[in-house]
Amino acid sequence: MPMVVLAFAGSLLNLLILKRIWRLRNHPSTQWRRAPVSSRKMRIERLQFALAVITLTLISIEEVTHFRTFHRF
């Protein structure tokens, strides 16, 4: 259970950080000093986003199936 909580917290933190980066990058006041983002960096950010979403999806599937399997009424 502690690993599931850590994975959940880590995925949420990763999504929040990515959201903050994308919001700051697209902020109007930073447009004049903004350097173009390399394609490698964008791929890494997209991969991090996808892995965080996949992790949250797998955790939710695991919790639902665990509840249905072991906590029947």
C-alpha cells in the first residue's frame, strides 16, 4: 500500500509540475525572452505526461478490482 500511495503522489506531483511549466512557458510576459523548446525536450515532457496518466489509470484499475474482489457485500 505505501508504494501505491507513493506512485499516486509522484504522478500527481509530476502532472502539477508539467502543468506549471507549460503555463509559465505560454505566459504572455515570457514570450519576448522565450527560446524555442527543442524537440527532444518536448518528447521527454510528453513521455512524462503519458507515464503519469498511465500510472494513475493503473492505480485506479487496481483499486477498483481490489475492492470488487475482496470487499464484496
